[in-house]
Amino acid sequence: MTRRTTSSESQRPARRGARASQVGLESRTRAWLRHHRAMWLDSAQRLAKRPLSSLLTMLAIAIALVLPSGLWLALDSARLLDAELDESATVTVYLDTRLDEREAMDVAARLRDQAPVAGARLVTAAEGLAEFQQGVGLEDALASLEDNPLPAAVVVTPADTDPDSVRVLASNLEAVEGVDEARVDLAWLERLRRLAELGQRLALALAGLFGLGVLLVVGNTIRLAVESRRQEIEVVTLIGATHAFVRRPFLYSGAWYGLGGGVLAIVLLVLGGHWLSAPVTALAESYGAHFTLPRLGFGGSVLLCFCSTLLGWLGAWLAVGRHLADIKPR
């Protein structure tokens, strides 16, 4: 009984030490969270006390974000147009003129079974002549012809619209018995895809350049804030404040600048879209097409705000880290 009591008493200091360590960790965590919340509110209040200068800084960030974002939206519309043109990419297979309509239907069935073919539509010689007469407007002149000079054709829709795959498919279709020639025009598709690739690289380059501009704008603003609070930083550093403690309010200020710039950029994009939507729609309708400007959407808005906030935070971190190294307590 005495041994058990002695063993229990020897474990009490260890338990008390563990509890004290846990309580100390929880206390430090609460203090850390309280300081983050206080600096978050304090940085917002400091920006609100200087509304004009804060708004101008956020507007400069917004202008730097609008151009790459607008170009990326234009690329999204180009990708939508590319998808629509991919659907219209076809291979026209001209059949032998000696085939009658029944034999042409059999050849069309064989072509439909080829891989990778998504669909095949037979255009008989009579249907081709009627479409040609209607399109050219020479009904009377073509009606005097004794024989139809046009062959039957099969319009093949490839399952894979990659230019190399379409070329391979066209060569395979030409090998089918009863086929005279397979024609495909991929120049427009290749040009469109090259333009889309060029636009993507241009958008990434502009995003990098204007992202660097955001870093410089925020960094210069935070540098001025650090200089204005130089004596305060020296005092808190003298009494033992760490660089992380001193850096924290400026990081929140940079994040606020970035977030405000992102929100203003979204507003500018929405206003610009409304301003351009009417003339763009009218221009598309004049060509017999239906086109609307793409919208940023909720997901794009969240991504833009996140990127702008991150750029603001990073710019503040670079600026504060650079100037804290030069500030030493006297």
C-alpha cells in the first residue's frame, strides 16, 4: 500500500508539468489569435482614415489587373469559338461519278463505319446540283444541262478534330472503294489554334508584368508606411518584439490593398463588359452570328480576389523585410 502511494505521488509533478505546458500553449495560441485579429482591424482602420490615398492605391492595383484579366476572358471566348468550329470541321468525300444512288448509299455506310468517324451524311448528285443552283443563282443556265456533272459526296464528321488526326482520316477514307477524293481544309483551324496559343502566352506575359507592377505599388506604399512608423518600430523592437510581430500589421495592410484592388478590378470588368456588350452583339448579328461577351463569374471573381490579395501580401512582406533590416533600435 505504501509503495502504491509513493508511486502515485511521484507521478503528480509530471502531470502538473504537462498540464502547465498545455495551459501555456493554449494561452500563447489565444494571444497569437488576438494579436492577429487586432492587427487585422487596426490595419483596416488605418486605411479607412486615409480614404483617398487608399482608394488611389487600390485603383492602381485594379488597373494593373484589368488588362490581363480582360485578355484572359477574350481567350475564353476564343476557346468557345474554337469548340464551335471544331464541331463544324468536316471531311468532304467525293464519290466516283459512275456510282448510282444505291451504290453511293453503300459507300456512305462503309465510310460511316470507319474510325474515328462521328457521323457521315450522304449528299446525292441531284441534291448537290440543287444546292449549287440555289447558292450561285444560275437555275436557268444549269437547268439546260443534259447530264449532272456533280458527283455524289459524303460529308464526314471526324470524332477527333486534331489536324494530324483529320489528315490521317482523310487518307484512310480515300482508300475506300468507290471514293474518288477526300478533301479537308484545316488551314483555318490551325491558324485559330496558333492565335489562341499566342494569346495565352501573351496573357501570361502580361499577367507576370502587371503582377510585378502590383508588387511595386504595394511595396512602395508599405515602405512609406514603415518610414512613417519608424520610431514606433524602434520602440517595440527595443522592448523585445520580434520581426514577425512588427511585420504583421503591414502584411495585413498589403492584403487589404490587394483585396480592394481585386474588388475594383471586378467592378471595372463588369462595367466594361456592359459597355461593350451592345456593339459586340450588334457586330456579331451583322454577320449572322450570335456572340456574347464572356463573364468573369463567381469562381473567376474569387480567383481574381485571391490572386490580388496574395500579391498585396507578398509585396508588403518584401517591403517590410527589406526595411526592417535597416531599422535598428538606438
